[in-house]
Amino acid sequence: MKSTFNNWYDKKMRATEELSAETDRAEKTLANISTIAIVGLSRSFHKDSQFVARYLQNAGYNIVPVNPNADTILGKESYPDLKSIPHPIDAVDVFLPSDHIHKAVDQAVELEPKPRAIWLQLGTGEQPKEIEKVKGTGIEIYENRCIKVDHQFLIRPKKESTNNN
């Protein structure tokens, strides 16, 4: 039996055809990525960005901290910006105030090879200019969504059910 939270997620994220299609895209993206750069990952254990990063690490993703004020976070080398990461990344998860998001999106779009996706975390609001920048680049963009919540409801149940067989 599905939990109340699963039912809530399904109702909310599939409330319209557009949301349902976006949720399907998010599920495919999460199933096909392994390295996630987390822009704005805090050194503080109690911040949401840290909680999300720890969850993603425990789920098997390789996280890449992006924080100009840290050398390492969660045992991983931290980079001052996306351009400084010396290896390909599959997705960019952005934990920045709304008025700084454009910098991360600009850098993500310039990366080669391009990431498959950009997640603009919950609380960042609508970002129509950033959505427009990403159009035609081949990068999926998810605004005002949490990558952890999406993984928790879209990917984790499938992995758990295959482990129980």
C-alpha cells in the first residue's frame, strides 16, 4: 500500500498533463545520471543543501560540491564554480538565492560536455529567463523542484522493490 506521502506526491506532481510530463522526464533523468554538481552546497551539517547532498550520496550518486568558500565538503573536493570542475557532470542542482541562479545556469549551459539536467531547488520560484536560456541546448531544466524529493518518490521505490525480489 502506498504511503500518504506517495499519494500526495502523485496527486501534486501529476495534477496536470504538463506536470505529469515533467515528472516523467525527471524520473528518466534521475535513472540515467550518476554525477551531480551541487551549486551552493553548504559546509553546515544542518542546511538543506547538506541534507540533500548526503541523501544523494547514500543513494549512490557521485556529488560534486560547488562552494567557493570550502576546500572539501562531505569528503569531496569543492570547486569555486562549475567551470572549475575538471570532469563531466550529469546534472546541476542549484541551491542559490533567486537573484544568483542566473550565474549557475549560464555556467551550466556553457559546459562541455553539457549536463543532462539542471534542478532549481524548491523555494527558488519561477525562473522564466533561465528556462528560456536552456531551451534548445538539450538540457532538461526543472524549476522549483527538489531533486531529493523527486528521487525519493520516483526512483527509490523501484530500487527497493527490485532488492526485495
